Amino acid sequence: MASRRQDYIFRVRYQNKLPLPPFFPKMLNIPIPMNNYTKTSYLSSLIQEQPINVELDPELGIPLDLSMISSVFEGIYDHMHGDPKGAELDPKDVELLKEISSMPQRNSAGVSFLRRTEYISSESAKIAMKPKNFDSRFAKSADLTDEKLEDPEKQVMAIEATFKEASKDLLSFRHPHKKNLTVVESFPIFPDISISDQQFLLMKFTTDPEQKNISSEVSHLALFMPVSGRGEEWLAYYLPEQESYNELKKTLKDQNSEMNKTPFIYNHFHDYDTTMHINSTPLDEIALVFRNDPETALQSAFYSPIYAKSTLKRRRSRIPNGMIKNINVSNIELKLRPLNEEESKEKKKHCSTFDVRHCVNDDELKEEKDINTT
């Protein structure tokens, strides 16, 4: 929007021409106990009741009377500023006129006394984000390993080296930090192919989510549902009823059992605000499960990558309770079904990236058949 100069109607400086009082002021003696002035309650009430008046004296204050400044009403403000052309620059002030971009960047010092995070530099923020037990040597060695494995020949050499390491005596291994620890037992580790098509989140509660009259085992089969309303997003927390929990646990334990036709009932309990941190690489954090290998019948460790970490905090909503009841779903009826054809193909596609022998992708089979026929 264009600026517009506003002219004054009258260029008049008003003065107070009231006559002086015709009598001398009379002083009244009002007895006030002096102890009241020394109490802290008096000082606090005095600050709250009495406004602070900032008075500008004519010598040290800013001239607010524009009528005393010539050419202001004509829009001429040149004489109010200094003359930059006639000013002589002192050699000591040359350093102040340098461009910031031309100056060398320095690592800013940590300012731990500041509470607002936006005042802290990015360098100190990066240092604060590192965990206490973070060792930069392992990060550097991981980067060097990634560079070495870019060559296919070096990949083969690295794979063969793992067999040599696995054939060593367990007593020869030592913990990288605690040298007094030794290996007690070892397990072969494999990717968990059966659930490779799913993403896993590590959920951390700031408060105990368990209910008083509900068993703690019920929370093992809890459900989270994302909810949004009035520009806000949160997670609704649901727990199954005790009867539904028992039936669902039996169904999940026995995969070959018939599908339960009756739905499993879940009830809404709490709402949580969430903050999510997505891991930079798939293997930053993994979840391990120990079970018997179906082929060798030996106990093995199966890992699944954790996609992200999330912190859950009990929600204190600003939305009225009446609107929250309309937004939240009070009950969920859960039913289980087998995978359809499209979902089975997608599962095989993810599985084939880890195990080509047992999980064959249908698209790859078609390509091989086309090549054989030609």
C-alpha cells in the first residue's frame, strides 16, 4: 500500500495560560504508619497499581513537537539527518563497514543460559542433538565401510570375510569398550522376511498408559488411530475388551485357525500428541526377535528395521469437549481377513529383495518365461 503524507490542519502550538491559584497550598497532616512502606506486600501492590510514567525532558529526550522543526510539514527531512557526503570516516571505523559475507565464519560458543532455542546457533544445536554415548569413531568407520562396498569385487571380499569371522572361536571376541566381557552364546541373524513389507515405529510414552481396572497385557494389542480437527492432529489410543483380547490373542497365535466372524471390540481411552523422528538410514535402529528357524530348527535372531521413533504425550486439547466427542471414534470393531491378490503380490515383491530362493516375484517369473520362449 502506497505511503500517504498527512497534513496538519493548524500549525498552532498550544500553551497553558491558566492563572495561578489565588491562595497558598494548605498542607494536611495525614498519619501513615512507616512500617507499611517496608513490607513486601506494599511494594508488590504499588508496582501493580501505579503506572510507570516515562517523562522526556527537553534536553535529553526526543523533540516530539514537530511545529518547532522547520520544513517538516513540507515533507523535507534532510536537515534532520547528518550529511553523509561531508562526513570524514575515521580509520578505526573502517572495520565496521565490512560486509558480513566477506568475514570468516567462526564456530559460535555455546550459550547454555538462553532458554529460547531460536537464539542458540545451529552448531551448538547439532552438538546438543548427539547422544552422550555417541562415538564418532564408529561413524567414521561406517562411512569408510560404505565407500569400500561400492565396488562389486570388494563386496564379495567382505562377504567372504564374514565367514572367516564366524568360524573363529567365541572366546577370542572382546567387547569394544568393556574388555572384561566375553561371548557366552551366538545366534545367526537374518532379516525377518515374513514382515519385511511393514514399517515399524518405536513408541515412547511420557506417562504410564495402563489403566487401573484393566490388565497390563491388554496394552500389548493396543491400537492407534490418527485424528485431525481444527488444524490439529493427534493419536487416539484404543484398548480391546478382555474377552476380545483373549480371542484375538488365540487367533494371532494360531495362524491356521479359522477366522473369527465376530469382531473384536476396542474402546477409546486417551488422546496423545506425538513428535516423530525419522531415522536417516534403514538400519539405524533394529528390533530383534529370537525364535527357531523353520528350516534348520535352530534358535536364530531375526531383525526388522525401525522406520521412526515417536514420543507420545497426554493431550490437553484446546478444542471444546463437545466437538472432541464428535471427532473421536468411541469404539472400533476389528476384523481379520486374509491378504487379497494385490496385497500378496506386494508382499512377495518386498520378500524377494531379501530371499530370492523362497520368495519369487511374479513379475520376475513372467520376464524369465518371456526370455525362455524367445
